Amino acid sequence: MKLRDEDKEWLSGEISAQLTDAIEEFRPHGWRKVAHWAREWGITGAIISAFFTLVAITLGALYQSYSHLEKETEFRTKTTGHLVDIDNKLLVLQLSLSSTQPTKTQNQAAVKQLLADATARAVSISPAVIQEAGGTFVQAGLSDTGAWDTAMHFLNYRSFLTSIDVHSPLPPGTRLEHTAYVLPKSNFLQQPTMNAIGGSKAPDLPEVRKLDAANPNESVAIGPSFLVIGTAPVVLDGLYLKRVIFTDTHIIYKGGPLTMENVFFINCTFEIQQQPQGQAFAQAVLSPQIDVKLKLT
């Protein structure tokens, strides 16, 4: 028997309803639905959770690593500082011990090396220690050429100390102004560099002249505080020096008359004749006071 159109529609609807009910039986409901959702999203959630866990662990490790690195750096810095301090104290001890026997060749060699190391490392040994230790070599130097040569190394180091002294007349950043100044040509073996610093009034003005000559700049009422002379060897014998700074200069003194007032030696080297006047000159340079005042006749 042929089905009518309305029967076809009813049958189609019934079949669709039955299929819907059948499928619905397989779908989770209530707690089963929650369990199904958990299964569907479990892997994705686990991945996300693991990701954030790894991030937290990584950040924690980085923090611990940074904290450890910071503490280790602080420890190393303090340890290095202590080791340097100990090393410097040992250097001073060796210097003092070597100076007790200034005529021994091995002590002279040891002192020269110690002073060279101290200069290279910019170690600031107490000027009082340098005066005392250096003085023993100066005293022994009249009869021992090796001790006298070692004493010159003390003078060189004392001049280096002036360069790093907090009271140095030429601290970093000092403005130098080029100047033309009348100098005794016979005392300067080459033309030196000449600069001036600061400002002052007579009579507190620089002087560089022969002891038996008038001050060629006597008529000057206003001038610099100090004259800075450098780089060329100078023979000090027969000079009157006032408010002068010698820098990077080879200083020669042969034992003649000499007057110095407020004279500074910065990074200079010394060649002093081995005789009593030379001893007096050396002792004046070794003084803890950074400017030299001396009168030798």
C-alpha cells in the first residue's frame, strides 16, 4: 500500500526522534557530564598547568641563582680586598726588614723590586715608613754605592707618592695654563714644558732664578700660585726655587748651593751626588711633608 504524504512526514519525524533519543543515551549527564568535560580538557589543562609550573620553577631558580651570584660576588670582592691588604702589609714588612741591613746586596735588590712593584700597583706605603727605611740607605750610602743607588729608588717612589696624595697640588682635573717664564738656561738641559696653576699676589709668586741673581719677575704684582715645570732634565745646583712643581722630570743635584721653598716633585727621578750635601737633599725629599723646604750653602 502506497504511503500518503502526511504518513511519510510522520514516519520521518519518528525516525529522527528515535535517533536523537539513541544518541542522547550516549551523552553524559550530571556528574558524568563533568567527568566527560574533565576527560576532554584534561590533557590541555595538564599541559597549561605544567607550563606555568615550569615557569614558576625557572623563575625561582633564576632568583636563587642571582641571589647566590650576588652573595658570591660580594664575598669575592671582600676576600680580594682582604688579600690585597695582607699583601700590602707583607710588602711593608719586607721593606722594613730589608732596610735593617742596607749594605747587603740581596737586600738592595729586594728593596728595588718591592718599590717597583708598589709603584706599578699604585700601593701607597706610609711616607713615615719610606722616610725611615729610605733614610737607612741614605746614611749607608756615603760608603756603599749600592746602598746609595737604592736610596735613589726611595726618592723616586716618594715622588710617586706625591702624585697620588690627597693633598697633591695637582689633583686630577687641575686646569693648566701655558705660560712663558724666564728660566736660567744653564740649569735646564732642554727646554721644559711650562704651565701655571691658580692665582696669587706678590710676594707669594713663583720664582726660578740663580741664587746670586735678582728675581727677573720682581716687578710682577699678580701671577700664578705655582709654576709647573716638566719633562726636561734640570740641574738644581745654584738655584733659588719657590712655589715650583716639577713633574715627570729627571732631577740632578751635584752638591752645590740650593734654596727651595714650597717645591714639589711629582713622578720625578733623581740623580744625586754621593756626598753629605746629597744626603741632606735626599733626606729633605724623603720627608713625609709633600712640599720640600731646604737651604744648602
